[in-house]
Amino acid sequence: MIIAIDGPAGSGKSTTAREVARRLGFRHLDSGAFYRALTYAALRRGIPVETWDDLSPGELDAFDIRAEPADSGFRMLVDGVDVSDEIRSPEVNAHVSHMARVPAVRDWLLGRLREAARGVDLVADGRDIGTVVFPDAELKIYLFADPVVRARRRLAQYGIPDPDPATLAAEVERLRERDRMDSEREVAPLRMAEDAVPVDTTSLTFDEQVERIVRLARSSAEKKARQRGR
């Protein structure tokens, strides 16, 4: 079974997907980690951002990026080194949306995401998981929230749980610009799949949003089992 969770930055996709996977006994696949690993590798090698659009599949292969199963998810390796923490840096955050728009990246990544999902029950999250990567997923969720709430969550991840008004306003603007870029990109833009279940997390606690998706997943699995039994 594949559960696809999409949504904009700061909507809680990865943390929610990870916990949903844990409660269901599934594996968690964070597609954003692949984009972040590519971004980290390009920055580390000093490749100018303005030339990323010309990256070739061969150059992407040379980054030596691998995802290895670890616990209930995957860890990202670049040149054999675990960079699962480094790919969450502000510098990577600032450039990952650009990397996601590179045509060669989408073609390069699609097969790797599908390969990671082969033969396992999976909760995958990203911005085009239900629309492009796994269009036949048994359950599709679209998480979203008010931009101010999303900004507070993102800043808390950076260790700023109580931001001043200027810091909060700047982060809201960054998220809105990220939303615009992700929604307007030509390759696999951010959008809600027609058959996705929208979940507004603005007023939900973390446990509430996780439990809502877990209930939907179990209901979907039960329905599928009944159909098989006919």
C-alpha cells in the first residue's frame, strides 16, 4: 500500500508522514530529502546556481547520492557519507526549490523514488507524490495550513520557537515565494490531486492530524480487502 502526502513547505508533511508510517508499520519516504541531497551536493562542489538548469543525468550520477533503508525510513548518503542532518541547513532550504525545477533532476529522480517504494508498504511525502510519482497511490492526502502557522513551525525547526514580528514576517514571505515558485514551475508543479483528501492542519494538533490520516489509511485498507474478497 502506498500513501501519498503532498502539500506546500511548512505544512508538516515529513513529520506527519514519518509518524503515520510508524503507527502503521510502514516505511517512510521523504522525497524532499532527495532534492535536498542533490542541492547539498551541488553547493558542496561549488557548482554555480545559475548553471544548475544545464545539469545532465551524468553529472547527477557523479554526485553519488544514495538512499539506504534505515529504521523505518531512509538515510541520505553523498559520496558514501550520511548527510541526513546537513541537508536541512538554511543554505540548502534557500536553493532546493531551484533544484526541483531542473528537468534532468525530475527524470533522474522519478525512477529512484519508485524503486525505493518497490515491494513495501510506504508513506511518501513531497509536492508531486500523488500527482506524478505515485499517481495510483491507494490514499492521497493534501496537507495545508495558514502561512503564518507554517512560518512558525518552520522557525521552530530552526530553533526559533518564539520569533519576533520581523523574523516571522520575513519567513512568511519566504514561504509564499516558495509556494509561488513550486506552483508555477513547468516540471511537476505543486497542486492537489483530484482524488486527494484535503487536510487543513492550521488548527489541528500534531496528534490530531496524524490520527486523521491513520484512520483514512485503515479505512482504505479495509475497503480494498473487502473488494478482494468479492
